Amino acid sequence: MRIVILAPPGVQSLDIVGPAEVFWEAARRLGDMSAYDIQVMSTGARSIAGTGQLRFMADRSIFDEDEEIDTLLVAGDPAFLEIDPEVTAWLRRRVPGVRRFGSICTGVFLLAEAGLLDGKRVTTHWECAAKFSREYPAIDLDADAIYVRDGSLITAAGVTAGIDLALSLVEEDHGKDVAMIVARYMVMFMKRPGGQSQFSAHLVGQMSETTLIQKAQEFVLANLNGNLDVESLAQEIGMSIRNFARVFRRELGITPADFVAAARTDAARRLLEDTVHPLQRIATICGFADVNAMRRVFTKTIGVSPNDYRSRFQVSSKPIAQPASDRRPARQTIAMDVALAISHPQETSTSASRHT
């Protein structure tokens, strides 16, 4: 069974290596190395520069004579500066003849540009989701999914999500037991719990460029444990409630309440990662009514509970010692913790542009 991974220049290396390792390991476990014939296809030159200063030697290029392909996967390119019309023409010609096809990360843009995703449901990396929706509004994008299957099409979020995609194809081809063995060997979830939002700086891209709306958002970030209902926010920036809600939704595509919930959740995530505060304290700091309210929001928006999130992402093992001379009243301590919680989204937004 021939698996072809189309690799554009500057390809995300793990988009090739991750799926290739899954298919190779499956073949090894099956005792039949011919079970998967993995080929890297270039869009031109045989040598392909990848991320991490890696370089791949392609087996074939799109300009070579056609050979049979069972599964065609399009890898992503973090820089993603332009789409080569020769590549989209090749995709339009080859995809109708394959059993299944798909993409990893920004590879979905190539399939969309080739007109192969009309009426389909897809996903891509969370950082590229807004751009994809702007450029291809008619395509149904699930921005939180790790991977999405729609008939013969399968698309993955990006980077490590290509491994999840490949495991699902191995399960389809050879059954759950084989896929489980491969996942265990690779120290992977067979089916990863939660969606992309547990990994993303999900406030990035949700900040308005409209001065008054941005002022309201900044007020939210500075007062997470305060009263942030729509009436209070409208009053803060001197707009009527109806006009504020209308303009906010028009500018951002979400309601003020949605943004408040996202801001509180993002702050709670940072505290779960960086402190050992009890859940009740984090809920109070971030403005949730109680732990149960925080848990409900986490489960709905991230797909995992606060405890599960902490167990995966916590980097602190001890509380930060507080000198006796710097013991603050409870209200001041909470204010400082809120400042800690909301300082991270700005840092993440700077670094997020470096990731695909």
C-alpha cells in the first residue's frame, strides 16, 4: 500500500517523520515491511529543506511519471508564503484517483486552493484557523479538532497531530489491536483526549483592533475576578448595551460573555501550569463562581477537566516561597495572582507566531 507524503519547500519536518514512523512501525509489527510503501514527494527539487535544519531526499517529484497512490497526504509549511499553481494542478489531477487523501497542518490550504474541499469538513492548526476561514468561508472548519474524517478525506491539526491521523489510518487498515501496539510503542494516546484548545494560546487572534472594543477587552483582562457582565463592560467604555454587544460580535465573531469565559479560562490555564494553588483558589482568582463552574467551562471549551489539564502541563512542583516581610492582605494577594495569570497571554502571542 503506497503512502505518498507531498512535502512543499520548508516543510514542517514532523509532518513527514511523524506519520512515516507510524506506518513503518505498523509494518514492522505486522511482520510485513511491504504493508506500507512510504514515499516523500517533492514539488520540484529532490532535496527538500525542512524545519529543524533537516533536509529530506524525495523519492519522487510531481513532475515524474505517475505511479499508483493509495493514500496521499499533503504536509504543511510553517512559513506558507504562497501556493504554487503547479502543485494545485497536480493535486486536482491525482486526488480523484486515490483511495483516500488528506493534509497535515497548512497542507489543507493546498487542497482548498485546488478546489478539493468544497462541502467538506476539515481542520488545521489552531494558529491558521482564522486565516483559513477568511480565505475559504464555504468550507466547514472545525478549528478545535485534532483530526477530522469526512469520507475519503482526513485532515489533521498539524505537527504531532499528523501522528494521530496516521494511527487512525493504521486502525482502519489493520484493526485496533495493531494501532494500539503502535501507539503504545510510540508512547502516544490511541485517541488523544480534548481538542487543540488545550494547547493553544486561544486568546491570540481574538483581540479587536477597534479602540473601544479593545478597551473593553483590556478591562476584562485586568479585572478577571470582577463583575464582567455585558452591562458593566458597556458602561466602562461608554456605549449602550445593545450597541456594545452588536459591535463586539461584529468585530470578533463572539459575544462579550464568550470572550470573558475565554479570558478566565486562559488565565486559569496559566495558573494550573505555573502554580500549585488549589483549584478553589484558581477559580476565585480567575472570576469563576466556584470550582464546578470552572470545571464545566474547561470541559466545554478545552475538552479536559482542570485536574487533567494540570497533570499534563504543570511545570511547577512547589509553591513559590513568600518572604515574611512581603505577606500581603488576601485581596492584594489575589490581585497579584490575577496579574500573573493575565501576563502570559501577551508572552504567548509573541512566541505563537513561531509555531505551526
